[in-house]
Amino acid sequence: MKKIDAHVHIKQNGPEFLDQAKADNFFVIPIIVDHNNVPWYKNFLQSQRQHHPEQFSYVTTFHIDGWDEPGWQEKTLEHIKSEFENGAIGVKVWKNIGMEFRDKDSNFVMIDDPKFDPIFDFIEYQNKTLSGHIGEPRDCWLPLEEMLASSNKRYYSSHPKYHMYKHPEYPSYEDQINSYARMLEKHPNLRYVGCHLASIEWSMKKLAKMLDRFPNMAVDLAARLDDIQIQDTDEVRDFFGKYQNRVLYGTDLEIEEHDNPKDFAKRMHEKWQTDWTYFSTDSAITIKGIDKPVIGLNLPQKILKKIYWENARKWYRCF
């Protein structure tokens, strides 16, 4: 079966990443985030494009720096237009919006700010997709010992800047979710992929309500599988059955400049294999950080094809 990993990050020039993807019959969608120097990041994508261009599409971003300067909207629109002409299939907005960036008056800039409206209108007009990492897992607002997923405990232990439990003066979890809901209400025809299960990874029921509310919204699974693997298996399986057209497989795997590319390719291959076993069989799988074995979902072939292939093509208009 052809497969798409709809959420990866590539910061290396060598061919090993896409060589492994081709060997595993994977197509990949690298995503740029407003966390690095965008031209610097794009250099890696341009080099990767030379290796196996048929395996590769990318999602771009824009800088929020300069928000208060005259002409920020016009410069941003010109940048996005250029990126679409270069082949970008969508635009990513990141968690610095709502959790980090403040305007000249020290107010947090949220994703529903009217200043974004012309940008989102342009993305919709171009028939492209907005990809959003807004907010964080609900665990982010809990003390480490109360977090449900071990991956969250590891991440926020080493990234206290983003551990919102330590920053009660920042916008709340509900503020983050409500902000992108208000944004989608203003742009009902905008195609939107909520990264990381749209930051509603902790409850399939809550996530289902959000998808019911916004028919033009889908979600990817990047870096949130262990959040759902600790939930009731039948409830998770039912979710994938009901929303089989609106879930995209993604990992959030990231290869950095200093990484050993062969070691990374091996780790990527193993991750793809383990995830496939979870989705396609009812085997008991040992997952790092989860005390007892996780039982696979044993999803039908029809649903697997959608999650791994058809949905990314539909929601990103690629491959």
C-alpha cells in the first residue's frame, strides 16, 4: 500500500531520508514552522527535492515577526504567493501564535485576530490548505506528575518554556482551542488540518464534537499516538471508523543537521513499522512509556488506505 507521512521535518541535505521513504513506499510532507529561519529551512527542502521529487510535497509558513510593522500583511501575502508558485501545498501556523508572540502592547496574538483574515482568505482563494499547530496537549497545563502521556512528561521536562502549568499568566488551554474555533467560524470554507489531533488528543469524544462542528476540518496524528493508545481501545477504534475520511497519518519525525542520517532512517523505518502494526493488527505492542501492552486497532483495509494515503491527498491536494 502506498502511504503518506503527512507531518515530518527535514533539516539535512543527504538522500538517506527519502531513500528510506522510497524503500518503505512512503511519500512525505515536510512542514516548515515559524521557529527557524525560513530561507535556511527551505534550503534543505530544495536539496531533498532533488533526490526523489515524486515522493515529496511541502507545507510552508510565514514569519509573525514584524506583526506591528507597516505592510506586514502585504509582505506576508507576497511571500505566501511566491511559495505557492514554488510548489507549496499549504501554509502552517504554529504555537508561537497564542503561546509566545506578543504585540507591541504586550498582548498575546491569537489565531483568530482579524489581522490574519486576509491571509486565510487568500489561502482559501488559492484552494490551498491551512495547517495549524495551535495550543498544546492538555497535559501542558498540568504538573508533570499528573500528565497522562509519558512523551509529554519528557517534552515539558526539557522544554519548561512551553510548560504552561508554570506560566498561569499565559492564555489557558481553553483559550487556545476557542481561538482556532473562532477562526474557523470566520472561514467556514477554508480547508484546515489540525496538527497533533488539533490539541484535543486527550478525548476522542471532544475531538469528535469539534469535527462535527467544522466539516472542513481534518486532523493529523503527528506525535500524539501514545495519547490515544492509553485511551479505551474500542472508543478509539470507533472514532477511526466514524471519522475515517478526516484523519491523516503523520509522525512529526525530525532529522536535524547533526543527526546520523543512517541511524535516523533506521529509527524512521521502525516507527513506521510499529505504527502500522498498531493500526492494522490486534497484536499486543510494547510502547515506550506505557506500562502495559497496547492492543492494536485492527482497522479494515479500506480505513487504513484512507488514513495512510487518500486523506492526505484529499486534504492537501497532493501526489
